[in-house]
Amino acid sequence: MTAGEFTALGQECLQILRDMAPIRTGNLRYNAIKLEMPSADKIVLYVDESIAPYMPYTNEVWRQKLIKMGNFVPGEVVERMRTWRNPNEGWFDKAARAIALYAAHKTGGQIQV
């Protein structure tokens, strides 16, 4: 693989990560996801948490929360467990796997699971 092909592979992997990232404001997808190539044979993809410190929460399971719900009987407040499901849960894990498989395919390597 030539240096140009390796650089192109890095850009393609960056695009895969950005495409799979959740988007609400675009900050995570367009500003926080970064690519560095410190040497001719090393690609570093990462999320700059100084730009998007909330990134871990976009990937994790959201916990249940005890909330007070409205009045079912006038003057009565009922406590219930409420679960909000994270719509982006596991996106980073899926993206990392997709990138690893793509890079292995492009370079002729193998991924051992």
C-alpha cells in the first residue's frame, strides 16, 4: 500500500466514523471527531472530549430515573420509575467495528473476534 493509498484509507475511515456519529447540533460529528497520522504507518481516529465532553453519554445505556408524575387523583403525586432509551446507544462500538472491518478489507488483513 502506498503512502497516498494509506492517507486515503485514513480519510475514508474518518468519513465512516463521522457518518455513524449521532447528529443533533453537528458539534460531535463535524468538530470533535479528528484524524491524525503521526507516522507513515499509523492512523489515529479519536473524539476530542474538550470539544464534545458529552460524547460518552451518547454511546452508553441510560439509567432509570425515579420521577414524580402528575396528579391521577387530585392532590396526589405518584412516584414511578421512568426509563428513557438512548437512541444512539452503542454507536461508537458499531462504528469502531465497521472501521476495523473496512480497514482489514482494504489492506488484505484479518480481524479476529
